[in-house]
Amino acid sequence: MFKNFPLFPEAASAQAGQVDAVFFFMVAVTAFFSVLIAALVVFFAIKFKRKNEEEVGADIHGSLALELLWTIIPFGIAMAMFVWGAKVFFDLSRPPVGATEVYVVGKQWMWKAQHMGGMREINELHVPVGKPVKLIMGSEDVIHSFYIPAFRVKADVIPGRYNTMWFEPTKAGTYHLFCAEYCGTKHSGMIGSIVAMEPADFEAWMSGGKAEDSPVASGAKLFQDLVCVTCHLSNAQGRGPVLSNLFGHEVELEGGAKVIADEAYLRESILNPAAKVVKGFQPVMPTFQGLITEEQLLQLIAYVRSLSQPGAAPAASTNSSTPPAAGGRN
Amino acid sequence: METLNYLNDGHGLASWLLTKDHKRIAILYLISITGFFAIGGFFAMLVRLELLTPAGDLLSAETYNKVFTMHGVVMVFFFLIPSIPAVLGNFMVPIMIGAKDLAFPRINLLSWYIYILGGLFTLTAALSGGVDTGWTFYTPYSTAAANSHVITAALGIFITGFSSILTGLNFIVTIHRMRAPGMTWFRLPLFIWAHYATSLIMILGTPVVAITILMVAAERALHLGIFDPALGGDPVLFQHLFWFYSHPAVYIMILPAMGVVSEIIQAFSRKNIFGYSFIAFSSLAIAVIGFLVWGHHLFVAGQSVYAGMLFSILSFVVAIPSAIKVFNWTATIYKGSVSFDSPMLYAAGFIGLFTIGGLTGLFLAAMGLDIHVHDTYFVVAHFHYIMVGGAIMGYLGGLHYWWPKITGRLYSEPWARVAAVIVFIGFNLTFFPQFVAGYLGMPRRYHAYPPEFQVLNVLSSAGASILAVGYLIPFTYFAYSLFKGEKADNDPWGARGLEWEIPSPPPTENFTVSPIVTEGTHQYVHPSQEAKLA
């Protein structure tokens, strides 16, 4: 039990240092004020110890100067903490353009991941050192939370929407992956490993995947199997809108409202097609709610994304409604 | 012959169960919340025993989840929220403002019955198989996935919420309408200001959680799509609604404790408070701003970055009134006439532990840092510093301070000091290691955990057993004092305040003649003495 007894977590991502810096600053402030208050209380209590039963304290009622002093100084320190914390959060919520994307699905009680190259994993995630990795995450049942302490990152994985998170591993090694949001009986068993590998090792590992297993290829196959292709033709003659060059662009809806065709919109349009119908089309598409899994949904979306010009697509947004959200558009 | 007081004015069970005397109702609450505290503590001991070893070996995962859920539900809704207001507040609020009772004595009794009914519902849920959602009832787990007695437990909380609303209502009307002649707002004891602020939260916040719980029950039983995305609902909506009450609920727990500490510091320093109006208004500021910080529970839930920033800055702002209180308490001791009786030990312990608990709350308000520590043991440690180190220390301090008034008996002061020190040591040993475990990354609500966290968990469990001893000792000497304790006179501490001017225990009508108030409380230096000093 005493062999492996760390007191501070390993720091293995580009973000870890920034988070730890805020932490150390706040520990210093906490220690300073806790010791100051404790010392004053003890010192005053001993120095002004009651000498006889009749003794009473001095007749002091307050001091505006002191009140201002101990309002303004803590307020200033608190605002500095706010700005610093918000800055780190901002960086953590904006994935860099060109980050390697991985789809992650949480379900009771396991993590499934699918790489763009086709590799699939359960309760493990292999990532390259020195490159930003962006996870696009959904849940099949209840809320989970994807947490890598060594990288100081965490994001809830919520059914019915996509959340993103990103990190840049800096040290090769194997790190804990925890589910941080209570999700039922085997919550504490919903754990795994993050394997950070040197880029060359990672490439070698990735080459084990088959191209036909990539999310885009799987999505293309689903697009055929679910006969989406009969209505969504590549020319404007179909009963449904053309999907090429759709992702990331603005779409005009029936009634004149406009919406950006992002992951959340595509997801909604597959599961609940009548919600936001594109102008000029009839609400004839059937719902696929309950017919496809979260993973298949992600594959279909990956396929639709692949139909747009590379680079034209904005980053995935997390929130189905109001931008800008955590991990919002760049 | 014994003089007539509220304890011997009427005998038999009916005279207690049908009483309209706020003091007797306070005793009913004291007995029942002590029972719930024992139940909640029992569940806490099971949690700490299970976590002695990394493997989940003592309890099954299912049982463990039910145990920590019951620990949270019982401690939050049936102990911490009612503790100080319903026991000490019920007893002292009318007396401290010079009133004969609360404004609505029957509603006061009704609130106790509602509390007991809610408690029975929740205990029924526990005994008939348990509930495993955690005290937070997060959706869609609670509505769509959990296979346990969610509705029964939720209804228990729904019902008991009304007891909280009625108590708050009673306090607000009483404080507005029933102050003795001369008891102006700025002569009110700070304990009253704290209860006024607390009551505002109780009546404004509790209905929201009641509605939220009903919606959970409706979705679970009737499959109305509110929170479950499979039914077209929004699971995060629940978190907004839940924390809109449940964050302010933390202030329901801590504000009354702050009120107790303000009284104790003055009484045992024999000195009036430093910065009276700053302490009074900081209670109101906490009550108001506390309603605007709930979103700091959702920093990793995909909330908009700008919404997150607003919640973050407001969470930092709400810390300032607390800081003002801590500085003013410290300044009050300066040039006091300080004695180290047990209530003062608890108050001093409160100041230290609340300072740590409050400052570590800032770690969670800082968005970038919260991402890492959210839902880890760091959060568990932080809120136990507030709820156990703060609220329970305040409750115990107040119970010791007013025990002679409530029972007319003195307890063993040496034992009380020993217990206060044991509680302080046991508390820190239990919860300080959890800060370390949390920053290391240990998630909360884990039945089994990686072996590298074991040393910290063993320390924590060891601390919990010391803490349990620290809680059992007062139980023993309090019980002993009821029968063998020395009789207390009106004012055993040499404190100032209306409650110390009437007999111990007080007569049923509190004041035979309605008092006329000419100065604020805790005025130890009187104008006549001032003249002499000059």
C-alpha cells in the first residue's frame, strides 16, 4: 500500500502546466489567508485572555477603513483568479484547427472510441504525443464524463448531443481514464487507459486499422444500407436536400430561419427530421430514432462531413442551440 | 417547589405532540434531527469502511451506491437544512427579539409533522430496497435508468421541502411583526439577521426544487419527456433547475451557523461585534448573490463559455461577503476579554475550517481549474469543510452555548472541551486527505478505486472514526446533564442578550412582561461605565 503513493498527479499534457499554475497560485492564497486568520485568532485569544470574571472587552464598534481594506483586497485577488481561470478555460475549450479527431461513445459502463483511420477501441484510447487530439463525444444512455487526470481535462458526455474536448499529450505513457459523472451500478468500473505514444509508434499502431472500418467508410455504407441515397441524390433532383458541401454552411429553413449545418443539426435532422425542414422540401423523411446507434449516427455525420471540401468544415460545436459554446466554432 | 417553565408546564406525550410552544417544537426537532444525524452518520461509516481497501469488497457496488445516496439525502435534507433553523432558530428567534412565540405557532407544529412525514417517506425508500441516484438525482439516470425507489425518496424530499418553506415564512413574519418595543432592525442580534437571510432562501428556493422533483417523478412514472433526450427532453435542464435551489441550499446550511458564530464570538470575547452592519448586510448579500451562481456546477456540462464566465465571476463575488465576516469576527476578538469555553472552541474551529472551505470553493469557481477537480474528491473535501467544518461546528457551538438556557442544566465543561478538540482533529484527518486525493484525480462516488489512492483513503477512514467518537461524547454528557447536571442560572456565561435575561429554562410565555429594548445586543460596556472609564 505504501509502494506507490503519489501526492501530486503526473502532468502529461500541454494544458496540465497551465492548470497546475492556477492551482499553485490558489493554494498559496489559501495557505496565506488560512494561516493569517488562524494565527490572528489564536494570538488575540491568548493575548486578550480573560483576566478576571468581571472583565469585559474594549468598546470598539468597527472601522470603515478596515472594512474597505478587507473588502477591496480580497475582491482584487478574486478577480485575478477569475480572469486566470477563465483564460485557461478558454484555451481548453477551443480545439486547434487540424486536431486529430476521434469519436467517443460512452455507455453503461464502457468507453468506445473510433479513430478516423478505422481503429476501434474499448476502454482504451491511443493518442499521439505532441499533436492536438479532439474528441467528439456522445452517450448512448445516461450522462457520463470523460476524465484524464494526467491531462487535467474532463468533459461530460451527454445523451442527445455532442460534447468536445481536446488535449495535447506531451509524455508517452499510460494514464488513467475515469468516468467522472455518476452513471449507475458499475460507475467505478467505467475506467480505462489513455495510451500516449510517440508519433512513429502511433502511426504504426494506427496502420493496424482497415480503411473500410473508418467512420467515413462505415457512414457511406450505412448511407446505402439505410437507403438514404434514394432521396439525397448528388444533384438537385432528389426529394431531400443535396448533402455535398452542406456541412458547416448556412441552411435556410421553411419559414425563413437559418441554421448552420453542424453535428447537432445533422443529428437532429436524422433523429427528428420534421424539426427543421430545409426550405423548399416536404417533411417526408422518416425518423431514425431508435433504429441506429450513437456510433452509427457519428459515422453518418462523418460521412456527410466528408462530402464537404476539406478545410471548409468548422470545428464541432458542443451545444445544439446557442453558440458560442464550449468548443464552439472557430 | 420548582418554578413553572416550558418543560414542566404540561406532562405526557400529548402535551408535546400537540404543543404550540416554539420551544417544545424546537425540542421535537432536536430529537428527530439527532435521529437522522445518527442514520446519516451510520451510512457515512459504511462508506468509509468500504473505501479502506481499493477493491469493492465490503459492499456490493449496488449497495455502495445506495449507501452514499442515503448518506447525502439524509444529511442534506433531513439534518443540515433543518438543523440550526428548526432547532436553535425555533427556540431562540422569538426570545431574542422579545416575542412570546413565532407568528404562526400552529404552522410551526405543522412544519414538524411535515418534516417527519417526508422523513418517513425517504426512510421507507431506504428500507424497501434503497435508492441509488446520489442525492443529486441527475437525469436521465434518475428518470430512465435507475432501477431503485427513486419516486418514494423524491417524494420524501418534496414533502419535507414544505416544512422548510413554512419555517422560513414563520421566521420572516415573526421578525417583521413581533419585535419587542425598541428592538429596531439595527439592534437585532446577528443570529436574527442570519435567520432572516436564510428564510428568504428557504421560501424563494425550495419551491423550485419541489417542482423539479415532481418533474423527475412525472417523467419516471408517466414518461413525460422533460429531461430524457429519448423522449425529447433535455438532461442538462435538470441540472440548472436542481442547482438553482441546491446551491443556495448550501447557504441555508451555512448562514445560520454564521449567525451562531457571531453570537458566540461576542459572548466569549465580552465585546460587541466589529462591523455590525457589514456582518448583517453580508448575510443578505450572500442570500441574494447565492441565487446567481448555480451554473458553476455545469462548467464541464457543455454550458456556453460566456454563461460559464458570468457564473464564474458571480461565484467569486459571493465569496467576498463571507470573507468580510471572517475578518470582522477576527477583529471582534481583538481587545476582548476572551474565555476558552467549549462554545468558543467550536466558533474558533468554525472560523478556521470555514476559511479553508470557503477558499477551496474558489478553486471550483475558477473555470480552468474546475475542469480538472470537478466531480473528484476535491469537491467532496471542499463541501464537507463547509457543511461539517462549518455548519455542524456552528450547530454544536450553538447547542453548547444555549444548552443551559434550553434545558436549565450545565454540562461537563472539561468533557465538552475535550470533545471539541477531538472533533476538530478527527474532522481534519478525515477530509484534508480528500483534497489531495481529489487533485490526484480520484473521482467521487467510486465503489472501487486504483490502489495508489489507498493511503489517503485509509487516513480519511481513520479520521472518520475519531470524528465519530467526537460526536458521541457530547451526546453522552448532554444526556447526563439532563438528569445530573448542575442547575443553570439565567446567564451562566455572563453574556448579554434578551435570552440571558429570562430564567433557564424559560417560562412558557418567555417574558412575563414584554421587554423594552434600549440598545443592541452584546453591549458589555455600558454608558455609565464609559463615563467612569473616561
